[in-house]
Amino acid sequence: MRSKKQIAIGAILSILLIISMMPTTYADDWYGQYGQHFKVYDVRNNELIFETAREVSKGDQYISNDNKMYEVIRVNTNNMTAYAEFKKDIELPVIDKVAMEEFLSFIRSNEGLAALMAQEEERSVGIYTTHSAESYVPTDGSESIEEGGGIKKVAQRLSEEFGNFGVNGVFDDTNHIPHDAGAYKRSRRTAVQLLQQHQPNALFDIHRDAIPAEAYNTELNGEPASMVRIVIGRRNQNFAANEETAQKIKAVGDEMHPGLIKDIFYAKGDYNQDISPRALLFEMGTYEQERERPERATGPLAEVLTTVVFGGTFEDKETGEEKEVQPQDESNTGSGLGIAGLLAVIGGGGLAFLFLSSGGKEWKSKISNFKDEFNSFLGRRRKRK
């Protein structure tokens, strides 16, 4: 029979285990001063590869519009430049074009939408804005409006566009001001609440960039619009699933609406993407653009996302057979498996390694997130019973 001391030690180890799996809340990686941004150059020929207002770190990766992957190898924060080397050409997931066209004809027709709405299964996506003050200067008059910036109108428009394709777009318009190091921690509560209350099939954080307008300007359906950048956090347990979803979005976007998807940026943080295997961050244009440009991109983007999340089929690269997009319910099991794996780590003494290898600042950050994370985990488990 176990003593009280043994039980207490076991309880403490269990709590420390759960804390160890919580992501560190990294400081907001938006560089801060408008008009200044990082420029990333090809180390081979000094040609500009891309620009971003997010802080660039060594090890960040980037997939260009023409599907070439680069990795950042050197960063100079003083002059906000970085250098990257070419790694490989990316083969995006192969689309079954027949299946895609059938699905598109279905969701674009009144009969198809009626059939979707009649089904008991609810199709929904959660949408929120971490940097809720972000705005578009030519339209909104300022780059930042604390009571609610133009980015919230873009996010609201995106949620409404999903309705045109039989999907319920749930937009939480909570403000997460100020735009400081705690923004993602505050928006994390909003994201967890969306997951608990609505159980969406995907979760999207809507932002806008702060680089020159010409980097995002495009035309869609013959009208001026904005391109969309996909941002993936490199430090999250759902990285592989989110990366797969991002690449599928680019593949479908390039096929359906050329000029819509700008690129994919693999940045250092986690951006709360660890809480769902289909969580992504979208940069909807930049602060120098009229807000109408990213608003015009919301319809095509909603159609692409609907196709990827709910209806598109992709061929398996190994077998050449059709491969259905994995449903969200099945994907969500990843979080539980992560916990089981970490339980095994305790048995092998891995907990001590995690503690010793993490700085005190990192553990303090994890502890501060523990209550919210543990409650959200229990909430998700209870809903499945």
C-alpha cells in the first residue's frame, strides 16, 4: 500500500508533467515600429527573397510563391536583415482535380448548399484576432485602433463568406490589447473558449502585415485585392498537422485562385497552434493597403479553406490513390497521445531532464499557463464523453 508521501510525490510529478507539456508563452514577435521590417536575402546572390514585420530568427523557414523552401541561417537584428539558403523544391499535396471540381460545383449551387444545410453534421470554423487593433491606414486612418481595428472587419467578413459555402464561421471579436508581449497569451483564452463552446473543425487567427503594399497587391476575379500569407509556428506539438494543412491550402489556392496565397512562413513562436491540429495564422494584406483589398480576398479564401477542410480529396503520393482529408475529430486525438507519450518520459527519468534543460524563465511561463491549459484540456475531454 502506498504511503501518503508516495502519493504526494506522485501528484507533484503528475502536475509537473502536465506543466512540461505546456508551451512557453513567447514574447510577441512583431518588431514594433511601423515602417521598419525584416528583409531576408538569398545568401548565394544577395537577392531579396521576402519581407516581414515579424521578427526573423535563425532556423525560420519559408516557402515562396513558386514553392521553393529556404532556411534562415544568419540574422542581423541591428539593421533588420537576414540571409537564407535554398533547401529544396517543395512538392505540394497532389489534388484530385475531378473530386475538387465536383465539390466546388456542389457548394457553389443553391441545391448543394441546401443539401449541406439539411445535414445534421455542423461544419464550422473559429476565427479570432490576436492583434485586434491592427488597421489599414488608407481606409481606417491609422495603423492601430485600440477599440477595434480594421482587421476585425476583415475577420468578420471572412466569417460571413464561409456561410456562402455551407460553413458556420464563428468570429469572436474580443479585443486583446495592448499589442505587447502578452497579446498571444490573452488571445489564447479566446481560442480555447472557441474550441470549448463551438468545437470548430479549424481555428484561424487573422492578422495583417506591416510591409510595403506592393508586396501583397494582387488581382482576384479582375479586381484589386490582397494576397494572403500563411504563418506556422515552429514550436508546437501540432506542427506536422498544421504544416500539412497549410500546404494543402496553398495547393488548392494556386489551382482555384492564382495570386491568392502569397507564401508560407515558418516562424519561431507557437502562435497558440498547439491547441488544435488545424490552427493557422493568416496575414491578410498589409497596413499600407486599402482595407477593401483584403476584404475582397475573404471570399476566395473562404472557398479554398472550405474545400481543404471539408471536401477536397488529395492523392496519396506513395500509392497515387485518393486520400480523404482527415476529419478534425480524428486529428484531435494527437493531444491525448502527446500526454501518454510524456507519461512514458517520467518512467525513464525524462522529467528531470526537461526541468534541468529548461531555464527558470521558461518554466515560470509554463506555470503561468497551467491553469488555463489544464481547464481547457478537461473541458475538451468532458465534451467527448
